[in-house]
Amino acid sequence: MPLVVQRLIDLALEEDLGPGDLTTQATIDPQLQAEAQMRAKEDLIVAGLPVADAVFTRLGATLNFQTQVQEGAQVTRGTTLATVTGPVGLILMGERVALNFVMRLSGIATHTRRFVETVQSYPVHIVDTRKTTPGWRILEKYAVRLGGATNHRFGLFDGVLIKDNHIAAAGGITQALQLARGAVPHTLKIEVEVADLPGLKEAIAAGADIVLLDNMADATLAQAVQVAQGRVELEASGGMTLERLPQVAATGVNLISVGALTHAARSVDINMKLTRTWI
């Protein structure tokens, strides 16, 4: 488990438990053992079970977490996703934190799958963005992959994307591209954002590898594909909804970036119930 995820788990447990679980301490025999099942309450794509496992592991070695389905599996309502056995008190202490991770990540994977399936008949890739929950990016982008889409750059450090403010500060599209080309390794692709067809033509002439077409109408996107003639990859971005996606894919762009994969996904409904107890 990546260190950043371990830190996130610790933060979540500290946030929820504080100095201790008052209800469990008051009502549960410390010797009582149990088995609990994590179940889907709706159809969904599973994501986050390894994180749930890490939550319970963090609470104590006496807890045993067993997955019942594979990560990325499409399951129906009522499916048992995992079981956890061990001291009831520890199970209850980790229940909500574990569920929060799995519900959120499965929600993103499920939401993403809908976008991917909407354009599966087109030769286009759905990609995510950096519009993620602070601190959760590694997990949310993982869930996007399980949903069948592709990750864009992870952060500012692993890709060059020249946006409108960079262009304004550098003095223009050509100037920004020249500066970037002289500063980064030749093996790294350079992407630039444009808002119109003249900007696209300038970006192509200046040597861009990928051009992000920002908030263009579908008809303009189709014109952009004709202008580019395969010389650069084209990424459509801005205002992407499930309803609009097929029309955008039909224009012939190579990539469609969708911030809604992460920022608009809802948590799916999953619960955890004790199924048996013993001393």
C-alpha cells in the first residue's frame, strides 16, 4: 500500500475514532468475536477492497479480511464483497472508515464505466483530470482505471500541459511551446490548450504533440479534426456529459477528458452487517 494511502487511512481513523469509540466500549464485551459481511446494496463496479483491508489491518492483527469478489468486478445488489472476522469492537471501530473508502471508490469506478460504455463503439479514449479530492488523487485515479478509463497526468510533475494562463504569461502559444521544448526531455510529449481553430493551427505549426480543445462546440471539434489531419493528437475537454459524449466521440477526436469522472461521482450504497458472533 503506498505511503500516501497509509497516511490517509491513519488520518481517517484518527478523525473517526479520536480517543476511542465510546459506544463500543460501553456496550461490547471485549472478548466477543464476530464475522461481518460487506454487501452491495445496488449494482456497482467494485473498487477499494485493498484499502478496506488496510483499514482493518491498521486496527489490529487479530482481524482477518477476506475479499469475495475481484477488484473491478461488476456485481449486482446483494453481492457479498468481503468478510471480516475478529473482535467485534475492532470491526465496529473500522466499519465506517472502511465503508467510506469502498463506497467512494466504487462510486467513481461505476460512474466511469457508464462514460466508457457510452462511447465503446468509437475509437476514442476517456481520460480523467486533476479535479480530484485533495489527498485522494492516487485512489480516485485508481478507481477511474478500474472503471475502464485512462489516467491523464497524475500531477504537475509528470506531464507538460500548457494552459491559457501559461500562454498569457509566456506571450503566446508559439512562445510557450518553444520555451517548453527547450526545457523538457525530448521523450516527453507536450500538450497545449487552445480555445479556437486559429489557436490549433498555431499550436500545430509550433510543434505541439497533443492539443487540448477547450470548450468547443461539436461542430468546431469536427472542423479541428479536419484541420489537424492526424498531425497531432486531439483532446476534447469542457462540459462533457453522458448525453453529449457520443456526439463528441463522433467528431473523431482521440481523447475526451472528463472531470466529472471524479468530481461528480456519488458514493454507492454498501453496508456491513454482523452475521454471527461467539466468545
